[in-house]
Amino acid sequence: MKKLIALILCFVLCVSLVPAMAEDNVVRIAFGYDPNTLDYGMTNLDTANFIVAHIAETLLTQDASGAYVPGVAESYEKSEDGRVWTFKIKEGLTYQDGKTPITAEDLFYAVQRLLNPEDPKDNASFSLVNSEAYYNGEVAFEEVGVKKIDEYTIEYTFINPTYESTFTGASLFAPMEQAYVEEGGEVYGSSSFLPLANGPYMVDEWLDDASVTLIRNPAYQNPEIAKVDAIAITLNATADVTVDMMLAGELDIATMQNPLQLQTLMDAGFVKSEESFSSTYQGLNLRAGGRNEETGRFLSNANFRKAINAALDREALAASVMTGYTPTWRLSSPGEPAYNANPDYKAWDTTANVELANQYLNAALEELGATKEEIPVIQLMCYESQGAIDALAAIQDQLRVNLGLETEISPCTIQVMISNAMSGNYDLWWGGNEVSVPDACESYLDGFRSNSGTPLRGYADAEFDALFEAAVSSATLDERLANYAKLEEYFCENAMCIILGWDAHYVVTAEGTTGYYLMDGGRLNVAGMTK
């Protein structure tokens, strides 16, 4: 009976902490996927990234102007070379329960957990001194570049100079309470064991494959930031379903790519944001070593890769199976700082150049001492969605007609696809790669290094390695972007990946809606939205 009374009291107290929600102060949005996990070390889907942006406060965060402002940190100092950063944490902060304090220990543990070699995390980052060596079992954790100075001060030492944008990443720089995380164990971050949030919102309910509801975190330090009472998220909504829900008044905000769907909403009186934003580069991820020795013989040849790149008609793909994507002519998309550092650069045509493609192919065959008949069937791997299969069917046709290459489409579940990709068991893999800040060195081009520590890309290229190192070791952001421009040119001109489209998203709302904004990487923030 005492336990029952305690549970009832706990429920009443929790309910009393949640403010009354007016229906017109709830933002309703939809995503195509279930978040899968909200474990900051494992999130890799747009849905999860959206949720984490609202429930996890990092050392620094972004305001509506795009400026980097204090989050968990009260202040910080950095060394002259930009490699050592010391943060003073605000005292008196707690997690959503209002009693568990946030200290330097929680940020220290977040790093230790993310790099734990005995429990690998998808988002493990090796930017700190000795982080990769620790992950590989070569040094003790005490040698990694993170140090607790005192209860509210933490110091990070990076291999290369870094910038404010780094500290908005939840994987390394959001606090985690060790006892709570370890209590959750393998199910931590799932719908059955939700994260202990410290941001403006917290998860109230997560119905797998159906919906997630976020409500205000009553213990959040700046309650005025959370102007919206709740955020109601519908899951597994396709783009067509999202349009129907907007037309039926069931959603308040959406991100859309397809021009026809955008026009349908605009004809109905909705408005789109003035500027588009890109969150991914979409195309064919390419493993230089192939999925086996036979295909790797050809895919490791730069001229063979360039032949594939030149044979594809990006404009035709965008007009048919990649609607909503802008045909690419380089890696970085317009609007990115990296693009603006070298705005006149064009690496390839946006239409197929069949003559050039076959010149590249003949050069590859001569270098390899091979005939065209020896070229094996190249695998095209994708997630088992009809959209992905249709895109690969169009690519398959173009490669057959323009280059005489035979390919096979291999659809698989998302779990199998990711497993194959991370183990290097693929030739060409249809998928997207997140646009990173300040440039694609972060979490993308890093995987092409010879000593990247993962079989994902399969490259061993000393010149690429040197250009990459020059970019990431740059003392200032301007110097980094100038060096990055050289790296991007080398990457594109050696067709190290087949980039086909930049996804041009627009935010769509009812007329008069204000207060939403985009954070780094195209993460939508709706905390201050007014309908």
C-alpha cells in the first residue's frame, strides 16, 4: 500500500510539473522514420536528430541568428592554437527530474562512454588527442584529451584546431548521468528507457513507429526559450502523407523537397521558407576495394570511377527519380562556407558526357591490363524502399546504355544495409551523407583516410591524406576553408564518391508562422514557434 501511495504521489507531482497545454500552442510535425534510438552516441536519423536538438543541451548552442551562445557552459577559454578548450559549467543545473545535478563529471563520462572500445558507438569521434589510440586499445583513457579540472570545469585537448560549432554536437558535448545510463544498459535511449534530458524539452511519450510527444522540461534553466508547450511528432509519414496531413490541418510545419508537393501546398495557401537548405549529399557511396577482390580491382582505379561519374545524367535523375534534389557539379552545395570559399569550381557536367566516360573507361582498362569483357557485375546496394530501388534502376540503365557496364540491384533491410556498409561489404551503395560543419572533413571525408580505422571506404591514398591533414590542422577557419578547397578538388576529380544530388529542402508552414529556425546541419528548431 505504501508503494502504491508513493507511486500515486509521484504521478501527481510529475503531472503538476507539466504546464497546461493549449491546443494552439502545440507544434505538430511528421517524419518518415521512427527515431530508432535517442542515445546520443547512436543517433543517425533525421527524426532522432530533431528530437535530440530539443532535449539535449550541449556546451554551446545556436540562437535564431546562427550565433553560438552558452548552453551548459557559462564561459570558455581556448588556447592560441585553438587546440585546448576549457569550459566553466553553470552551477545549479539539473536534469529533467529537477534534482540530479549536472557537473563536469557528466561531460567527462559522455566522452568516456562514446569512446569505450568494449561497447562501440556509431558516433564515436576521434578528434581528441589519443582518442583513436584508446579506442584501439593502445593507451589508457587517462591519456585521452579530456580532463576534469574541478567539479564545474572541464578541459578538452584536440589533435587539430577546432571551432565553436564543434561544441554543439550532442554525441561528445551533452552531459550524461552515468548511473542512469548504466541502469538502462542495452535499452538505454529506447522507448522503454528514455534519456534523462537537460534541454528545453523532454520526451513525454514514445509509441514505437507511431508518435513521439515532447513537453517542456520544468527543470530547464531558461524556460523562456521553450515558448511552445509541446511538440507532437507523427512517425512513418511518407512525403505524400505529410502533404495530406498539412492539407487536413493535422500538421503545423513540414520540410519538403518534391517541387510538385511544394506547389500543392503553396496553391492551398501555405508558404515556404525563402531559402532552401541541404542536409545531405545523395548518391552512390563507393568502396574503393569493392565487396570482393574481383570488383575491387576495377573500383580502386581512379579512371574507372571517373567513367562511372561521367556516364550519369544527374539532370535526368533529378527530373525523374530524384525529384527535390539539385543536380550536383561538386561536393559542397551552394550556401555552405566550403562552397563559398571556392565558388567558381565545377568538377563535372550535370548531364552525361558519354564520350568522356568511355575515354576514362578505356584508360582504366589500359592501366589494368584488362578487357571490357573482364569487368564483373557491379553491385548496387540500397535500403529496401521503392524510391531507392527506382533510383538505382534508372542509374543501372544509364550505366548500361552509356558505358556498357552491367550492375545488379541489391535491396536490404536498413539494419543489413548499415552492417554491410560499415564492414565494407559493398561496391556502390545508394545513400546520403550529412552536410557537416564547418565542412565535409567532419564525419564524412574523414572516412576516406588511409588510416581511418574503418573498412567503410577502403581507400589508401597518401595525397588525399596529406591534403586532409592540411585542412584539419589549419589554425584559422579561413585558412581551413582555403585548404579544404584543395582537398575537395582532389576528392571530386578522383571520383572518390559519386555525388548525384544536394537535397533542397524547404520549410513549409501556414502564413504568419514565425519563430522557427535552422541550426547546424539543417536541424530544425521549433521551440520558439508562433502559429
